[in-house]
Amino acid sequence: MPVQRLVPTQEAADLLALTREIAQEELAPKVAAAEADEQFPREVFRTLGRAGLLGLPYGEEYGGGGQPYEVYLQVLEEIAAVWASVGVGVSVHGLSCFGLATKGTDEQKQRLLPDMLGGELLGAYCLSEPHAGSDPAAMRTTAVRDGDAYVLTGEKAWTTHGGQADFYKVMARTSDHRSRGISCFLVPADSAGLVADPAERKMGLTGSTTALMRFEGVRVDADRRLGDEGEGLPIALAGLDAGRLGIAAVAVGLAQGALDDALAYAKERETFGVPIIEHQGLAFVLADMAAAVETARAMTLHAARLKDAGLPYSRQASIAKLVATDNAMKVTTDAVQVLGGFGYTRDFPVERYMREAKVMQIFEGTNQIQRLVISRALAKGGAVSTAVAPAEFALA
Ligand SMILES: Cc1cc2nc3c(=O)[nH]c(=O)nc-3n(C[C@H](O)[C@H](O)[C@H](O)COP(=O)(O)OP(=O)(O)OC[C@H]3O[C@@H](n4cnc5c(N)ncnc54)[C@H](O)[C@@H]3O)c2cc1C
């Protein structure tokens, strides 16, 4: 069933129509084979970049789309409804551009941002290390100043687009201070000493390459440091607030795709002489799935609208990530149930959706860490604020 959307402008409605067209024509025919063969679809990202879909929430002066976050997230959702790995990739690329767009100097932005936002260059984001995932301040990778450069040494685990990306946004230690001793660098993929391990063999999201990156004395020009020395962790964490909303939107799209497939099947498949959707016990499963998808979408867009209005949104981003990914896990599991035995085979994509949903509860901060963020915000309290939304809306 088409998703009913309310977007702020006609331009946004047109953008969503374009996204749906590209998703159906360019993504849908490729997804099953690429996921089965564990092939990273680099050319799909070029297509999305050329269509202007890789830099949507960033300023037009540097080649971005100048769109509100609520529009960007709905585009992301439409992509993920057809291909979750690509949705995750678009979100991670956006995250890898965030530091430069928010903390880069004008000179750095002019030099680097247009190719990144235009999709010519694909980004990756290196925060986690083998022993430091939920606790990134425990990282050990070092960046030691040497003349007009830094020398990076260490390992970055779980890098989405590892070995495929053109640049890596890397957090590395410039001093021993646990949280204020971390700095942020944009490292070109062809830097000497930067090596990707073989890709991880994952349960799902197999079209998205994930690899450990080794930094073996990688020299990075000092003018590729973003922000001041010691500002890396705040840059990384601010990026994650926005990135979490990206993953929430991807989870909503994935769940919507599972619901659509389950609904279509339930209208066709007959038992006891009627389509299974006419059995109330099964129809209520579908009703719960629809409620879970719409709840997750509403929470995600609420957080995005707070961000667009310049209001604090960190707690709401964590709630959105928690709700959307837990709901996606439940909805995709229920989709397998709706398809019965066929749902458990690789002849239908719902078993893949279920495998893909699982990782969304784990990355960009596990859902335990989201609960930590939410509960700390509750303990601290905070002002209740009201912002007035713009008047113009269009149906998409
Ligand atoms: C497919 C994939 C792609 C990824 N892509 C990237 C990427 O592009 N860039 C990047 O930097 N990282 C990436 N990651 C890493 C990801 O963000 C981490 O896996 C995640 O943050 C969890 O860290 P960990 O795996 O080290 O688990 P741990 O931190 O070791 O946690 C293990 C378990 O303990 C729980 N736990 C830990 N601390 C607490 C606590 N204080 N309270 C309650 N429970 C707790 C966790 O929730 C989890 O269940 C990716 C991971 C995967 C699987």
C-alpha cells in the first residue's frame, strides 16, 4: 500500500516521486542477486549521487540538496523499503560528511565537500575499534603530529564501506585524555598504509561491505583535521544523533517493505477456502505490523522536525532509533510468520528482511545504549518547548 506522506513543499513531493522511480527501476532489479552474492553495489551510489540524493540535508552552496531533515529521512525510508543495504549506505555516507559540513573551515568545505555531497566520492565513518564499540572513548588508535601532518596508527573495526570508500572520517587519539583527547580526520582511501581486512561475513546486510581498517603509519595532512585537536568525540557524537535518525528511517523503510510483502501474500494465499487475511487471528497480526510501522515513522519524523527547527532532539533521536529498530525486528519476524513455511525459505525476501533488521538494533549505538541516553536525559530533566511549523504542506 502506498505510504501516505505529508511533506513541507512541492519540491519535496517531487523528490520523493523521483526516489520511488529510481528505487523501482534501478534498485529493485538488483537487490536479490547482490545480497545473495555479497556484492557491494558501488554503481548504485553513483546513480543516487547523480540524482542528487546523497547530500540532501546539506547546504546547496556546497552541492547539497538544501532539504530539511524530515524530507531527507523520508527519501531514505523509500530507498530502504526496496534495499536496506543501500539505505544504510546512504545514511553512513551522510554521517561521514557531517563533520566537515558542521566543523570544517570554509576552505576545507570548498575543497572537499562538493565531490562528497555530489556522490563522486563515497564516505565511511571510523569510530569503533575491536575493543571499543559502545564505549568509543576507550579507543586506542593514535594520531601523532609530525610537521605539517599527523601519523595515524591503529585499527578501526566494523567500517561500513571499508575497502570500498573514497574517504574515511576517522576519530583518533591526539592525547591521553579519555574524552577530550580525540580528534577527527578525513583520510583519503589511497593513503599509504591504509589497508582493509577481508570483509566480515555477516548474518544480513550482505550487500553492504563491512571491514576492519588498519592504519599502519598513515600520514594525513594537518589541513584534513576537522575542528580543533580534542574536538573529535563531540563531533562524532553530534553526528551520531543525526545518524541515528538515519538508521531509524532505514528501519521504518525495511519494516514497511516487510508489511507490504506480507499484506500482498495474505490477500492471495488461501486456507479453509478464504484468503488468510480474512482469518481475524492473522489479520490482527497485520494490523499490529501496520501500527508498529506508523508509530516508528511518526516518532522518527517528530525528532527530525525538532532538529529542523533547531531544537534539542538527542533524546527523541534515541527514542526513534530504539522504537523504529525494535519495531522493525518484530514486523519482519511477523512477516515470516504470515508467509508460513514459504517465509522461512530464500525464495521470498522476508527471511532476509528479518536478518537485516537484527543489526539495526546493534549499530549506531546498541538499543541498550539508546536506553542509557534516554534515561540520562530523563534524569537531567529539561525544558519543554513549542515551535511553530511552517504553513506550507504538500501530499507526497
Ligand atoms: C554491520 C555493522 C556495521 C557497522 N558499521 C560501523 C561503522 O560504519 N562505523 C563504526 O564506527 N562502527 C560501526 N559498527 C560498530 C557498531 O556501532 C558497534 O558494533 C556497536 O556500537 C556495539 O559495539 P560492540 O560491537 O563493540 O559491542 P559492545 O560495546 O561490546 O557491547 C556488547 C553488548 O553489551 C551491551 N552493553 C555495552 N555497554 C553497555 C552498558 N553501559 N549498559 C548496558 N548494556 C551495555 C551492548 O548493548 C551489547 O549488547 C558496525 C557494526 C556492525 C555489526
